[in-house]
Amino acid sequence: MTKRAVLLAPRAEADLDRIALWIAEQGAPMTALEYVGRIRRFLASLDEFPERGRDYGAFRTGLRIVSFERRVVIAIVVRASRVEVQRVFSGGQDWRRAMRLHEDD
């Protein structure tokens, strides 16, 4: 099995920072570090099996949407030699609107 490099876009990094900051501001800085650490480990695991989640290639070539622990939605683009993590959305965010995905289009 060929492993692919997993790269996080600047917006995905900012999303992770925002998630960590929100949790820390709720009075749980250690929980914030642990939670974002689990997300990062999950993202790193996309190197071996990136074709999980739902295929949104009809909207954007290689786009897939995967979930993490039922509270996080992750937008990735799968390429031949790499996986690009585009965004990381936390519970309640309208990720379809943010990604400009409209099922009816």
C-alpha cells in the first residue's frame, strides 16, 4: 500500500487553532490540547486510507468529506501522491455553505 503525504492547508491549521481556543476558553486547556491532538492523529492516518468518507468529487475533483468523533467534519482533497486537508469544521458549523457545496446544483 502506498502512503500519501498529508498536508494541512493554512485554513485547516486556523480551524484547529480556533477549536483549541474555544475549548480552552471554556476552562479546559488540557482538554483542548488532547482533543486537537486526537484530531491531528486522525488526520495523519489519512496517509494510508484517504478514500474514506463521502465522495464530493462532483463538486470538486478529489474532494471527500470525513467525520471525526461525530462532532468534527473534515474536508480533504485526495491527490495521487498526497492528501490535502482543506478545512476542519466543529459541531454546528454549516460546512456545506463554507465549502460552497449545494446538493441541488
